[in-house]
Amino acid sequence: MALTQEQTELVRGWAASGKGLSEIQKQLERDLDIRMTYMQLRFFLDDNNIELGSPAKATPQPKPAEVEPEEADEVEELLPAGVSVSVDRLKMPGTMMSGQVTFSDGVSAKWYLDQMGRLGLDCADKNYRPVQEDVREFQMELQRLFQQQGLQ
């Protein structure tokens, strides 16, 4: 489904503000009278390089007058060292679990646990190395999340 540039920027702002997929779907229908399935919206976000919850990559958008309670599509945890870890509700194909991490210096990466139990990290900057404290906080948080999911 094609949206105008203005509509795309609205969606980009909603995603950057931390809205999940279901909330963006509702906002599209309520504010723009546009209906998209969950998969259509996921493909639209992918095609337009829009990431959920990444305010540094989008321009801020005005908040709507009417705000509904959020139905989070990701579970996010802010850790003391400034490391933020989220778990995808819809995991990447071929993985047992996936999500996103933002390290204390603001660099974000996708992480995943494959079917063999191996942890992978996919960062746009292939040479990026987080500081040791961030790595430790990330590993501790992943271990806690794995325990919650029964993936020890």
C-alpha cells in the first residue's frame, strides 16, 4: 500500500515515539482513514527503513490530541548503564528469540538467538564494538529475558 510522503513521515514519527505496530495501525485508521494489515504495515516499515522506537533516526512529530493506552509490540527494559534491550513479539524467521539493543553511546543493533542457541548481533556499522560495561549489561539482561521465556 502506498502512502504519501506526508503520511509516511507521520508513520515515521509515530514509530520513533515508541508506538508499536498495533497502535500505529489504529492511528492510521483513526487519523488517516487508512487500513493496513499487520503484515502490510511491517512490510511498509521495512520498505521505508522505519524502525520502531528509534527517535534519533526520525524527526519529532506533534502528539495527537487523543491518546490511547499503548499496546506494546515490544518489551523494553532500560538498564542502569543506559543499555536498552527490547524483545520482538514477532521474532525473526529462523530464530528462537530476537530484538533490538541500544547501547549507552546511542548505537543500536538487532540481536537474535538462532535455533542452535547461538547469539548474533547485527549492527549497521560492522566494525562497531560496544564498551565492556555495555556488553556485560546486555548479556545480563538477555539472560534474564531468556529465563523469563524458559530458554535457559
